[in-house]
Amino acid sequence: MPEAFFDDEDHDELRTRFLEGGCHALALAVAERTGWDLAVVWIARGRRTELAHAMVVVPGDEELYLDIGGIRGLPELLEDLQFDPEEEEATVEEPFDAAGIEALTRGRHAHRRFPAVGPELAASAAGTADRLLAALGIQATCSTGPRA
């Protein structure tokens, strides 16, 4: 990925926003633009399992994912999520649909890590998705209009 994306003044803020609670909004925005499948990472700690991250599956033979860190494999993603392989077990669930991710933001079963995607988060995710895809040289193939 071109270094310019990582050198932007707001990159640290974007990494924090889209690694610590807004990852699902960015994943949805990227999936809308590319048509690629969504995936989520579940982390098991003992008998407790929790949702850790949402990202987009990069098409192809390799197991690569796209999130705010760029295109990378699961080990790099888990490092960013501060995953401890000595005490935790990670599982990727893919494909995961947009309705499933949106369901994680609503109702009594809403996951604390996935807040509702309001207008501000949606706008930030859309702009970041456009910048991220441009930095990677990936052209949007699907509509980027408002979600129903």
C-alpha cells in the first residue's frame, strides 16, 4: 500500500476508529463498493467467546482480508487486535452478510464492540473506504449510494 495513506495526519485517528469499534462500518462501506464478502473474527477466552473484528475477504486463493490496515493475512490482523495465542483462540467466520453485521448493532443482543452506524460513522467509513481503495488501486464495482 502506498505510504501516503499511512502518512496522512489523520491516519492514527482512523486506525483507532476502525480497529476499536468502527471496523464493521468500514467493512460494510468497502463491501458496498467492491461486492466482496464480509468476515468477522471471534475470539474465545476460556468459555467466553466474543466478537473482535469485521473485515472484507479479498477474492482469490489466499486467505487475505482488507481492513484499515490494508490487505493482510489473519496473523497480522490478530497482532493489531492484540490477540494472545497462549490464552485465546481466534476463529474467522466467512462469508458474513451485511444483515448479520447490522443485527449485531441492534436490539438486546447488540454487541458492545459494534455500535449502531449513525450518520457520522457512516460518512467517516465511506470516505475512508474510498481513500483506502484508491491507495490500493482497487476500483469500486458496486453502487456507493445510501444503504436501504
